[in-house]
Amino acid sequence: MGKRKSTATKPAARKRFAEKLATVFCCPFCNHSSSVECRIDMKNMIGEAICCVCLESFSTTVTALTEPIDIYSEWIDECEKVNRTLNDE
């Protein structure tokens, strides 16, 4: 007859922590690294990306799921859209 296995011999499961996303980025205008800071104001539902060096800024509406990287990527998309329309003219 076999012995019963005890539950104490099982190794404990490791907890995996999700990496935090960045909140400071490179400015698309002055090209300084870590100069753009993204802030989210959930009370007014506004997200802002502001460069500390050249003082360029971008603001957009946010939702409860919006992260700082989303605001920065929207800013980059808008810059590319403006550059594309200027090159087409």
C-alpha cells in the first residue's frame, strides 16, 4: 500500500509582478530624453504631456483605463499626422 502524499511537499507558487510602465519620455520637439512628464487628472478627465525643457505640451481626454504611455503615444501620432499633412502640400 502506498503512502499518502502530504500537501507540505509542494513548492509554493511564485508571484509574478507586472512591470510598471514609464511616466517620463523623450520629447519629439527638443529630443531630450526623460524630459516629457505625463500627468492624468481623473477629476477633470484630462491627460497632459509636458516637456520640462522646451515647454511644449499636449492634452487629451482620458478614461479610467488610460496610462501615461497612451497620452504620449497619442501626442506622437498627432505630430506624425501634422508632419504628413505638411509634406503633402
